[in-house]
Amino acid sequence: MRALDRCAASWGRARGRGPRVAVKVEGRRIIRAPVQKVFQLVSRLDALPRVTGLWLTADLVERKNNALTVRYRGYFAGIPVESVQRAMLHPPNRIDFRQSRGNLKAFRGQYQLKPIEGDTEVHLTVEAEAGMPLVSEEAAALVLHSFIERSLEKFKLAAERDLPRVVRKPQDGAAAREAEAPEAEQAPVEASALPTAAVAENGDAGAPAPPQPAAATKMGPPGQPGGRRKRRRRRRGRGGRGPGGPASAPEPGRGGSGSGSIPGSG
């Protein structure tokens, strides 16, 4: 008889109909927010359809001081399910939830919140047993893993959304080094200009004089307005005498003034 039972059990496991065990999945996430703010987000269990892909709708059935009952409807590995869960709140560090009735054979879990230097570590544990012949343990594990990862990621994004941006100290140090770099580059330039200044003060006789700027050669005498130098007009003296030269004799047949008549012209 026992041999027959063992054979039946092995045959049932081979076809996927053997005894099922609950699947347990865990996940952690560090959230840059105070533990009070994170607990306020996590404790809104009636808003889980916005967070995870497991539940599509959530209806609040009952709410008390530290307890609430929610009815969820969704799909578990492609199969439509309904689950009524009761949650116990232990602010600000723990939330326990468990299915009281529904299509799943078992569904329970826990949120644990731990403050770490101003941040919060969220540890989510979910244990479920589908109790359905078409849902294997591997499929149930994939569903729970997706449920945990999406829940933690959504909680993290919602908690860190309105936080101010923190400027890191290494960036400040890099900016200070960049500000000092131009001063260090200017120092050799100033040092290289010192020998030239010293030579100019000592007045080396052998060195050629520095060229004058081109603008200085275009300036006129002190009494004349600046600009291009005017060319002096050379005027011929009277009687063909140039300026400062001897008087020249008049050519034959011409008057002294050059206005006489030619002889024989009548």
C-alpha cells in the first residue's frame, strides 16, 4: 500500500500535480528619505494598484486605528484572482499583511523599515501559495519577484521625488582647483616679462632703439594740427629766379616779363 502511495505521489509530481509548497521572495531597497515619510507611503495599501502590476483594483473595506482591510482584484500568472487582505500597522517600522479569503491558497508578507543615517532601508518579504494546478512554483516565484521589485522601485521614486538636490563636496573641490589653474598659468608670463623691464631701465647702449610707432611719423610740427604732413609748394621767383638763386638774364626776343612782341611780327 505504501509503495502504491509513493508511486502515485511520484507520478503526480511528474505531471505537476504533486504537493505544493509556499514560495517566498524577498527584496531590499535604500531610500533617501526619512523613515516617517517612507512609512506614510508604504502604509497606503489601498493605493497598491498604482505601484505594482499584480493588483489592478483595490477597495478599502474597513479602516481602524492601526488596521485596515482591502479587497484586491488582479491577475496572478495570467489567472484572474481576488484577495481580501488585512494589514496591521506598527509605525514607523513594520507593516504585516495576510490574506483572509480569496482565490489564492495563501498570501502573506511584511514590510520592515530601518533608518540608516537619515535614509531608510525597506525590506519586503512576500510568501504565497497559488493552489492552482496551472501555476507552477517557478511561475509563482516570477510573479512575486516582479511584485516586490516594482513596489520597492515605485516607493523609492515617490519618496525621493521632492527632495532637494545635494551638491557633493568633490565637485566643490574640483571647482576650486579650476579657479586656481588660471592664476598658476599667469605666473610664468609675469616672470618672463621681468628681464625685458630690467633692460629698459638700465638703458643698454649697444641695443638698438625700439622702433617708434607709425602714428608718430605722421604727426606734424607742434604748431601744425596732427595728420598727414602738408607738402610745401615751391614757388618760382621773379625773373626766373628760384628761391635763393641769382637772377637769370631774359632770353633774346622776350621781355623781362615774357609779355613783349616778337620782332618782325609787325
